[in-house]
Amino acid sequence: MASVDDSMLLKISILVMLAGISALFIISERTEIPETSIKEIKESGQTGTSLKITGEITRYSDTEKVAFLEIAHQDTITVVVFKDKDFAISPGTKVEITGTTDEFRGQIQVIANEIRTIS
């Protein structure tokens, strides 16, 4: 019975790891989060769901670490942005937001992961 030495086992492990990381990268690039209407978000009441919404900012307020946006597109929803750098956006700006649904005080809201302005 032939044995595999440690250096050969290390090389095989590194190759398998690189192949796995490459596969994950390719899969993540092809995976797109579907756009969801604000009405659907509110009606489902589900939390922890990844989503993408578009709309216009109708209200903006912030504190030192958190910004609150009200987004409107046939309905309105609050979007929470945890700020890690300067963040400023004004009402009237059209945006596309990718995030996750959550519930606060009985209301569904979106925790933003990414905000992109659109024209």
C-alpha cells in the first residue's frame, strides 16, 4: 500500500481549496437578488429575506451611526443604514437598495447592505 507524503497532501489540499473558492466566486457573480415591490415586502411580513427595492427617497434623517430613509414606490418603507463612513443623500433621489428585511416595533423595515443612486 502506497502512502502519500505530507507535501503531496498539502499540494492536493491547496488545489482543491483554490478550485472551491473559484467555484464560489463564479456562482456568486451569477446569482442576482430579485427586485421586490414594497407592497410584497409588507404583505409577506417575513424577516431575514434578501431583496432589492427601487424607489425615491421621501424622507431622510440620521444620527451619528445610523441613517433612516423612507423609500416610496407605490408604497413606502423605512430603510435603515448603519453608517461606517460619511453618508449623505437627499429626498428626491432615486435609489436601488439591496438589503435584508427585519422587524422593529411591529413594522417591517429593510436593513441596507448597498445603496446605489439611479436615474
